[in-house]
Amino acid sequence: MKKLASFLLILLFMLTLAGCEAVDCATCNDTQKIECNICDGLGQEKCVVCNGSSKVDCFYCDTSGRVTCSICLGLGKKNCTSCNGTGSIKTYDSKTGKWTYKTCTICSGSGRKFCTYCGGMGTNKCTCSLGKRNCTQCTSGKIICENCNGTGKQKCKDCIKRTELY
């Protein structure tokens, strides 16, 4: 009976020790957190959309920095508003009492006039910066690390294994 009591006492002591978390984790020093292995503890990763540059190619101007003029549709000239693009203006001659056509003085009879919106170039400067736009997926080329939710820390795998044993 004495041996059984001693055995039970030792068994109870061992079970108590097994449930005790007094053993230090060499990996995390019992903080249960370690540096994130994806972002190296920074909490952020390089954006894959812009490759960390925070800029993407502009789809409006196809990286040229210029877009087709919306007024002249890239021609550099537009229909003359005085003659509606005909090159002549219908006028009434009061001396003869007849309608006649005279060459439009605004467009010199061409029916078209210089596009002032684009300066006759047919293109305008795009609102982007030299063919690049800000990336809409990140801030400064970085995104929050999904592995650690931006904390820079992740759960210690050794502590997780140790708690699973008990």
C-alpha cells in the first residue's frame, strides 16, 4: 500500500509538472510570438501589383504621357464654328436682294480651324505623371503582410507544438 501511495504521489507530481508551463521556450522566450518569416518583422510586404514602386503604367495614355484631344479627336483642327465646317458663309446682299456665299474669314475657307484646346497638336498632356499613375492597391509600394496582419510577429510554432502535447 505504501508503494502504491508513493507511486500515485509521484504520478500526481509528474502530471502537475506536465501541465505546468514553467519550461521556457528557447525560440520565443515564452512570448509566444516570433518575427514574421514573410515580412521579416516589418509588418509590410512589397506590393506585387507595382513591384514596390507605388506607380503603375497609365492605361489612359499607354505610358506616353499624352492623350488624344477630345475636342479635335487628334486632328489638331476642328470644324469652324462660324461656317459650320463648310468654308463659306451665306450672306444676304441688300443691293441685289439675293443670298450669296462668301469665303469664311475665320477659317479662310478651309472649314477647319486650329484647335486651341490642344494647340493644334492633336494630343493633350495626360493627368498622369510621365506615363505612370499611383498604384491603387498599396501605399508607398507596400501592403500589409497577411501572414502577421501587419504586426511583424507570428505565433511561435514551438509553443503551439508544446501546448498540443498537453
